[in-house]
Amino acid sequence: MSRQAKKTPDVFLAFSHTIELPKHWPTVSPSRRTTRRALMIEVQHLTKRYGPVTAVDDVSFRAEKGEILGLLGPNGAGKTTTMRVLTGYMPATEGSATVAGYDVFTNPIEAKRRVGYLPETPPLYPDMTVREYLTFVAKLKLPGSVSRSERISRVNGVMTKTNITDMANRHCAKLSKGYKQRVGLAQALIHDPEVLILDEPTAGLDPKQIIEVRDLIRALAGNHTVVLSTHILPEVSQTCRRVVIINRGRVVAVDTPDNLTQQLKGSATLYVQVDAAGADAAAALSTIIGVRQVSEHDRREQSVGFEVASDTERDIRRDVARMIVDKGWGLLELRPLRLSLEDIFLQLTTDENQLAGGSKEFAFPFDGAQGDAAEAASESEATPNA
């Protein structure tokens, strides 16, 4: 079968064929756009159902201009469905979503023009070279008024930005997993969108490739607003400023990792290791203003380590250090203790699972026979007219 006769991947067809604005289609006047220019993405009460299965349930969040926002959740939590709705790949059942000031349901053409989308599996043509593929994408996504020389310049620019210039003449089928992800990212960037939506961009990569993709995503911040979906915890902590944690289709937390730590623990905690020469250091630490609790963490031959919990609005580090020095004890270590993102994630999702009580109605959206039905419904709804 010739290259021209091959069927376009559904995700690419649904997204790309609506980028070019038809001549007879009226443009949207600036007055009809939302006035909050600092907000690039705003999702309000978004719900997506597949028959009896609710994949996304009343999800709301925002992303500011230039921000990298992490969408974190276990497999089947509803992350991909949320992204598909945001990109206009499928409609929502309820709720609203705006991208760069345009509603993705009432102004889908304008919204899609401002979004670059990288699905979990990049929609590449295996028998095209990297340059041929990106040139093809540029013809689809760039306005007809763009000259051939400008298209070539765009292709060369995104290849340089994603570090794939050395693979320009290699067929996509012969690329490694890491290079396929880079080419997929290049096609998402080629029309210089204001918003990038990346679904599991490091899935299946080796450690070196993961670091390279992370660095590339961080470099895109500022010029682009990035929504990054993943179930890999280090991915979010090393790349994103804020995190949206989704479990069983619902948002269970939206904040920075540091703020989530304070909210979950309810207090600030220090680790203090003291050489107190046998004195009762715990009792002495308990007398410091603002200290809630002192508990022994570990004990060695000549030192004891304590966890000292205090009010979150009071920094007691100077008071702790001053008291230990005044008593003539040895201060061996003083550092804040924070919950890791893994601790936060497990605490939030475990609490949600316990609330669900293990009943079938709270099962993950894409498990078993219901999952098959949901996937089939997803494919039928994901059409260019959706």
C-alpha cells in the first residue's frame, strides 16, 4: 500500500484535521474570549461517562501561563480521558473547559489551534522519515498563508529544539522509543502552541532517555503552558511546580508538594540529633514555645534523634539551636522532615480507596468488561466531529 493510501491514526486525524480554519468559517472576535489572560487552562466540573461507568467525575483545576502542571494518578484514574476532553478529541458529558481563553466545546477550532498534544503513543507514520513526517504535520497544522520556506524553517527549528536533527532522514519505524517520543513532541510543537498536553511522555523510556525528556519539558516552561500526565511520582516532583492528584476519576488534591505536606501533616516537623550527655533532651525540647510534640526517632551510643512537631506558622529552628547550645549539648543535626510525594500520593489515594469500601460501583473506570465497553465507546466518540 502506498504511503498516501495509508489510514491516518485516529488520534492524529481527529486533532489535526481541524487545525486549519476553513475560509467560510467565521473567526471568533476577541470580545468573546475570556478576560483572564493569565489563565491558560480552566476546567470546571468536568464529567465524562461511558454508559454506567463514570471515568471523570466533577474535575476542576486551572493552569497559569508558563506553568508545568502535573496530572498525577494511578492507572485508570481518568487522566487520559481528561486530556482527551481538553484537546477536543472527545466531548465531555458535563462541565466546561477553556484553553487559551477559548471554550473547547463552543469554539473547538480556535482552542485546537492553540494546543499541542502528545498522546501516550506518538501518532507516527512508520514508513515516513522524520523530516517527511514533520513536513506533513506542518502542512496540516500551519495556516495556508505560511510559505514553503517558513514551513521548512519550522521543521528545522523543532528538530533542533527536540534534538532529533541527526535522525532527520531515518524512517520513524527504525527509531528507538526515546526518539519516537521526541518526534511526537516535535509534532506537538511545530505550530508553536500556547498549551502543550503530554500524556505519559516518559512511559517505556530508559533512565537516560527519561532525564533527557524531563530536561526538554522543563526548557519549554515559560514559553508554553504544559500539562503533564503521569503515574510516575519522581516525574512530577522533578518537573512540575503544582500537582493535581486524581483518583477514581475525582480530584483529591491540587497544590504544590510542599503545601500538600503541611496540609496532610497539620504541623511542621524537624529532625534534631543531640548529644545531651544523658540529660532529658526530650523534656527540654518540649518547653520551647510552639512545640506540639517531641518523639524519639533513633538512639545511638552518644546521641539521640528526635522528631519535633511544631505549629506550621512558627519557625522554631533558631529556638531549638539556641536552647541546645545554651545547655552545652552537641547539636549534631537539625533539618526539616517532609512527606515525600510518594507518601502524599499513597495517603490520599489510600484514604479514597477506603472510603470506597471496595464496592464495585467505585471500581477503576477501565477494569474488566466495563473497561472494554468504555474503550469501545471512547473510540466511537473520538471522531473529527466530536
